[in-house]
Amino acid sequence: RMEGFGYYELPTGTEYRGSLWDGMFHGPGELLLPGGGGYRARWVRGVPTQGKFTFADGLEYDEEKWHYCDGYDRRFYTEICSGFKPPGIPHLTNLDPPKIIPEGCYDCGDGFYNPKTRVVVDYEHKFLRNADNDEHEWILRTCRKAWDITTENKPKP
């Protein structure tokens, strides 16, 4: 069994770096997600006892003092860190520039969703998951959809 400090890659592409004991995560360690971000924690026999999740853009999740996207402040994290763009230039996603969405699909934050197949793929078009009915309805109601005709921010003559 694995013991000591090591690296372990899960079938999903997530990588664990940290202390191992008797084949389990035990002690300080971090799960690094394939799309960026990760979860740093202290583990006891494979169970995290205290930890912190960090998104790919550096935003740290705080269960006690979470104020991001709480309904009162609707700015993206990059807008909180860097400020707003000039008037007339939309900031559609936290990524700048935003990902180009394949026709008929939606950008659901961690990838693209095709409502015909009900499959979510990452931004490199690798399979992530099948959407259940609740996620399907949420994506159709709230996420950015690909337009039939692409429009660009062009100044008026």
C-alpha cells in the first residue's frame, strides 16, 4: 500500500499530491482538478477534516463568509479583482475573452452543454457528465447560449 508523500492520479484526471498512509489520503494534501483549481485539506484516513476549495481563477470558497454571487453583488470575480470594462463592452463570463460556444449549445461554466444529447463536455470537448432533469432545466434557464449569428462590438460610423 502507498505510504509517505506521493502523487496519485485518479481516472477522472484529478491528481492528489500529499501524504498517504495505508493506501489512503492521510495528513496534508491537495486535490488538483484537470480544469484548474483544487481542494487543499488535512485528511484523516481518506476523509478531509478541514480544507479550502480554490477555483481555477484563484477565488477561494469560504463557507462562512461567502459573498460572491449572493444576489447583492453580481460582478464576476475578475471584475472584483480588476474592475469593470468601459461602457459598451460587455463582460459575458468570468473568462476574458469568453469561450466560443458551439452552435446549439450552452456555456455552463465548466464546459459546453448540448440540450439534444444532454451531455456536458469540457472546453476541450472531453466528456464530463450527463445532465439530469434539474441541471438541464437550470442550464436552459440561466446559461449563455450560442447565437445563430455572431455579433461583435463594432463602433458606429
